[in-house]
Amino acid sequence: MAAESAVLTMDSSRPEPRRRPQIVASSVLGMIMFTFTEAMLFAGMISAHAIVRARSAGQMWPPFGQPRLPIEQTAFNTTALLVSGIALVFAHFAYRKRPRQALGPLAIAALLGLFFVVFQGVEWVALLEQGLTLQSSAYGGFFYLIVGAHALHAVAAILCLTWAWFRLRRGALTPAQLGTVEVFWYFVVLVWPLIYLKVYLS
Amino acid sequence: MAHASATEAHAHEHATQEHHGPQGILKYLWSTDHKVIAMQYLFTGMFMAMVGGFMAYVFRMQLAFPGKSVPLFGYVSPGEYNALITGHGSIMIFWVAMPVLIAAFGNYLIPLMIGADDMVFPRINRLSYQIFLLSVLVILSSLFVKGGGFGGAWTSYPPLSANADYNLTPLGSSMWLVAVALEFVAFLLGGINFITTLMNARAPGMKAYDIPMVPWMIVIASILFMLSVGPLFAGAIMLFFDQNLGTGFFDPTRGGDPVLWQHLFWFFGHPEVYVVLLPAVGIVIDIVATFARKKLFGYKTLLYTAVATGVLSFFVWAHHQFIAGIDPRMANIFTVTTLLISVPIAEMCFVIIATLYGGDIRLKVPMLWALAFVGEFLIGGVTGIFLGASGADAYLHETYFVLAHFHYTFFPIAIIGTFAGFTYWFPKMFGRMMNETLGKIHFWGTIIPFNFIFIPLFVLGLDGQQRRIYNFQNFPELQHLQPVRILATISLVVMLFFQLFFFWNVIRSWRKGPKAEKNPWKSNTLEWTTESPPPHGNWPVDEMPKVYRGPYEYNHPDREEDYWPQNLPA
């Protein structure tokens, strides 16, 4: 791949054809499409959780012998993630004024995201010690499934933010690239309160 | 423009491909040209159609002549029978209908019909095919692993699919899931590409209502796919965990719910029907308008009915669970939505009939296929009414009536629709004309036996014959129906035999058919304004088309010729 892309940056014999003006850049549009699918993926998991939760009406929830979820710590962690999203909004406007000004807020967004994931990991270790595992019950299974899926998305999005930060430092980040990364991170940030509401607080 | 550098990089990419890219077979595998990727999808899909057809042949032979050795296969064991019906269903839907109708025609036609030089994400497009190829390899190899291929039907209901103690295929069932998941990823990437391309890469002057029906329908289908696939993907992950990590999402003894899978599966599964239907309808519409030499009757009506079908298709899924223990009040609601969806579909048929009415109809081979699509799909649609009504479904559920019904929808979509599109765009794809006589022999040799396969199966289903049974000799009360089963099987063999005419026709025409001109059918849409086959980049850079009118201006009163290409200035 690396060798090939080196080839591809060479001069071309076929010039760029005239294109229609794009209201939204293609990469941003593609990412928006992708987040629709992702939203439906999380909707599927959360509604499956809700159905199993509803079937257990009248029984204990969490089931007998299973720990309750750390609602308070996660509320704090949720705030950290939301602040990260706000930092990215600041990065967006800073970039429009003077691109290099966005370096600071972009770094804050990425670091807060990283903090969120690490904090979740610490929480997982504690829960595993208390006997909540994938296999222990459908309750535990759904918890790790949904939160784990979100964590995977968060890690991928943080890698994208980091990539954007390094490109920005080199002065190579285009608005379309920043926009694409932004859409992805906003999705990760905004889907989390929903998960908190439906998985932790239900 | 801000993003210009990104698009420029793409343009550089495929521009240099010809000159600096890898050579030989590698060049082919790493090509980002949308036409090459379309051909890869097309031929992979056709190969898989042969695999799926062979499977159908083997298990139909077992049903007609139970316990006899099947030529080219040997004795069919019960486990093999289950693996064969599962493989046939999964392959025909996920590895034939989807890659051919959406990926092959979508990749080939969307950029050409909207006047673009390529997709907006050529490298994602290539990645899409590579992941798809991987999924093909996984599903094919899953048939040969220890324990055999998965035998829990293409719907893969737990607990049968979730527990290796029940299905006896620990590896096969997981590989089946992985293959399906990979295939979804491939089409997700493809769908993003189609939608973005249609929105951002249209030729100058092409407004929303100037887009031909094929790109519209494939894009609507892609949107449906992308909105419906998420829940099934979630379900697939949960099922995979149940199989391999010992979770209990679908295990009622551990707080799970097996019907949950049915909801997640059919939330995708029913829109999926329309995901493959809409591209076929788009192909048929384009063919009908061209060969009736008449303006499409009700362009906007058709577009809105397609959107309405898509929206409604998200609210019908529970008609698959009428006897799975869902609340009867819920069954009532889903009966109503299911019957409602026949309204927009009927509207589509009326649009086609109204377009034909008073037209100057030319019965070329693509037109024959297009008309056959309408007639045969109608039978599938009408029999669906019986199944959509929860009362009738209580009797017909899981019988051969259901099987015949969905084959009357899927066969017209996946096979007739594909042949219609393939014979219509063959001159553009390969630069040669196909032989009409061989094409007509193939057409009648497919359509007539097709009806003799599946009308008998309606009869069997009404007599109460259940699906997924290995040997009907164990059911004395169904014994007298054996001649009907034999009739269906013999018709299948006849139909498969006539496919040889198709392959003969393709190979013969490809090698020495008469050269095709740019526009052999005198059609209006943009793909006919370039060479046959189109060069890399589709048009010379300074001759990229501009659009001045809609795609269906046939027999316009102001013009001498009976067609009016979209790119001709007024």
C-alpha cells in the first residue's frame, strides 16, 4: 500500500475533470452516512437490551448476585466526554480563524477522550472483580457488549483525532479532513449519554 | 475548494493507475476503476449463482428421489441436506442478488449514468470488493470444515444456531456468521460510495429529477441497507458471542430471549427484500422506457413510491413472527402495514403498464426479460397478501407456500432482473452485441421451467407440506404428492440446462459478436454517449457530458428522431 500510494502521488497524464461545486465535501458526507449505520447499530443493541430488561419485569434488576453499575463515577466520566466534544467545537471555530490555533483544543479533545476510555477500563476491572462478566448473565453480557462497542468506536475516533492533530501541526490538514474526523467524534460523544441513560440508569 | 486536494488525489490515483500501477493480474486486483470493480462483482456473483444453483439441484434431487445417489454429488446425508439449503439461501441472497444487482450494476452504471469519471471514493470501492471476496472465500470454505457447513437455514435462528450441541457444526456456524458480517461491511462501504457519488459527482446540469431510475433506485436501496443492517450486525455480534464466548443473549435459561434474534434479523431481513427489489425495478424501468420508445409515465410517482416502499419496509418485519408467540394485537398492526406495502409496489406495476400503453414496443431480449419480471413478480406479490394476513399465515407459515412465494419474488429480482440488465448493457460492457436467437431460446428456456418449478410448490404448500424436511417418505399422508415433487425437480434440471445457452451466448458474443456502436438501443441516458466499452475515466476530460433534460424523452413531438439524449443542447 505504501509503495502504491507513493506511485499515486506522481504526476498524472489525465487532468482533473471539471466538477460540480459540492455543498458538503464528499468525505464529510460519507462519514455522515456511516454514522447513520452506526447509530442503527447502537439502536439495535440498546433496544435488544431494553427488550431483555422488559422481559425480566418483576424480577430483580440487576439479577441476584450481580453488582450494580457505578452510576456516580460514570456520570463524572460522561461529563469528561461531553467536555471533550465541546473542545472539538472550539477547535472547529479556531481552525476557521487560524488553523494552527486549533492545535490546543484538538489536543484537549483527544486527551479527554483518552481519559474517558482509560477511566472506563478501570471501571471494567472493578466490575470484573465483583463478578460481572460477559457470561455471568444477560445483564453482564449486554453491559460489556454495548459499552465495549462504544469503547472500540472511541479508540478509533481518538486515533483519528491524533492523526488530525499531527497533520494540523504539519499544516496539511484540510477542512474536509477535519470535518470528517469531527463528525465521527461528535457521534461517539453524543451516543454516549444515550447509553448512560439506557444501560446505567434503567 | 477546501476538499479539492482530496478529490484531486483520487483523480491522480486512477489516472496514474494505467501507467504506473502494478502489472498483470495484480493490476487487475488493485484497480480502482469502477468498471473493473463492477466486473469483479458481476463475475463473482455469477460464479456464486452457479454454486447456489448446483446446491438447489442437489437437494431438489434428494426430495424427488430420496435416498438415491445424486449425479455429480453422491448420497445426500441429512446434515448435508441442511447445509445445502442453508448455503443455497444465504448464497443466493447475500452473494448473488446483492453483489450483482447493487454492487455490479451500481458500480458500473452510477458513474456512467450521472456523467462522472469514477466513484468519489475509488479506493474504498476497491476495499469493498476485497472484503467481499474474503467473505466469499470464508463462506465457501465453511462448507468443507470439520462438522460440515452450517445447517440452520439462512435465517439462522437461535437456539439452534447459537449452540454447537444442537447444530453439530461448531466451526461452520461461526464461519457462516463471519462471512455474512464481512459481506455487510463490504456493502456498507459500497453504499456510502453510491450515495455520496450520486449527491456530489453528478454531471453539470443534472438536477434531482434528471437522474435516471437505476442510480436513484440503487441509492435508495443503499440507504435502506445502511439503515437496516445495524441491528442485524448487533445481533450477529451477539450470536457470535453466544457461540464462542459462552454468553446467553439468546438463551432463555440464562435471561436471554431467542425471539430477540428474530426481531433483529427481520428488521434487516425484510428491508433487504426491497434492497434487492429496487435496483431490479430501476433496471426494468429503464429498459421498458427504451423499448417502448415512450416517456416514462410518472417519473416522480415512481420515485416517491420507491421511497414510500423503503419507509414502510421498516414497519413490517414482525410478519415473520406471527406464530413465534408475539402478542396478537401486534400481529394485527403488522398485518395492516404488510398489506399497505403492496400499494406502492402495485403503483410501480401500474407505472410500467402505463408506460407500455400506446408505446412502440420492440420485443428485444432485454425487453422480454423486463416484461417477464413484471408478470412473475406480480405472482410473488399477490401470494404475499395471503402470508401477510396473520390469520391465513397461521396455516401457511413454514410451508412450501412461503417458499414458492418468496421464490416468485426473489427469482424475478435476482435472476430475471440480472438477465434483463446484463443483456441490455452487454453492448456497453463488452463492446459487442449479443445474439438475439440464442437470447430468446435462453429466455423461454428459463421462464417456462421456472413456473413449472414453483407453481407445483404452491400446491404442495397448500396441502400442508412443511419446509426443511429431508425425506418425505417419513410422512405417509404426504406420499401421494411425490409426482408433484418430481415435476418441480425435473423442471429445475431443464431450467439449469437452458442456462448453457446463456453462457454459450456470452462467450460467443464476447469473442466474435458484431461490434456494438455507442448507442445500439437508441437510448437517452449518458452511458450511451461514450465508447463501448467506455475508456478509463469514461469520457475524455474535455468532453465530460453536460445534462439538459430528463432521461426519458422518447418520441418528443418537437424532434425528428424518436429519442433525445440527455447531453444534447436544446
